[in-house]
Amino acid sequence: MGFKGKGFRKDLAYESLYNKTVYIEFDETDGLKGYYGRYLAYVYLPNGTDFNALQGFRAKIKSRFVDFWYYLWLAKEVKLKIVPMKRKIASLSIDKGVLRLNQNVVEKLDEKELRYILLHELIHLKVNDVNHGSLFMKELEKYLEFEKTREIEIEIIKKLIQ
């Protein structure tokens, strides 16, 4: 299919939990261990984020990503990573075929804004250029008119400066 992944949940757990302090909460009504002898617990990140809920959020992003990959008829393989970043919403390596989304940003976006970010970044890959030149803009306008693009970008900026 063109989407490469090493085990989505393993990557998520590693990125989110490795070498970090987490908070574990057991639910007394379910018992300490499940049917297979594994511990049943809620895992919370230091910022209070429910790790189990985060898995569902990432699966949703992955699904939208795969949809756009097919929709744009991309011939290149692309690996999606959702990682914390300090200054960017997204980062694309065309040569390596890696799209990184800022975990801290995408958690704040609604469906429309998330779809726009994915579309925007994958169009960069389709035109094989990280710049916003005429070829990029022409391709983007095939899927979304210019005014709507600007409207969504403004909504994203408003959320980020709050």
C-alpha cells in the first residue's frame, strides 16, 4: 500500500512513555489483572493526558493519513510519525518519505484542520517540493479553494496562540 509502519502501538508507547514518569491508576472494580494475566491500569502522562485515549486519537490520524495517501495517488512510500516538536506543526522529509506531525499541535485540531494539515503536507510530497511555489499552490487548489485554505490556516493559528 505504500504506508510503512513498525507497529503503531509499539511506536506510540515508546514515544510517549520511554524514560518518562507516568501515573498509573488501577480500577478496583475490574481487578488487578485481566484474563491473560496482564495488569489492568490507566496510564497517565505527566501533563494529565490519558495514554489509552491518545492511542485512539493516533489511530484516527493514521486513518485520515492513509485516506489522503490513496486520494492523492501518491506513488511514494510514506511513514507517519506523531512526535512532540518545539516549533513546527509538521515536518516532511521528501527524500526519506517521512512525515512528522507535532503531537502537541494535532491534539488541539478539529477534524477539518487535521485533514487540511495532512492534505497540505502530502501535496508537498506529491509535487516533490517543500516550498509553496506555483506548482504546490496549483495542486492544493485542485482540492481546496484558496479562500478556504486561508480560513483554515487562520483557525489553526488562533488555536495555537491561545
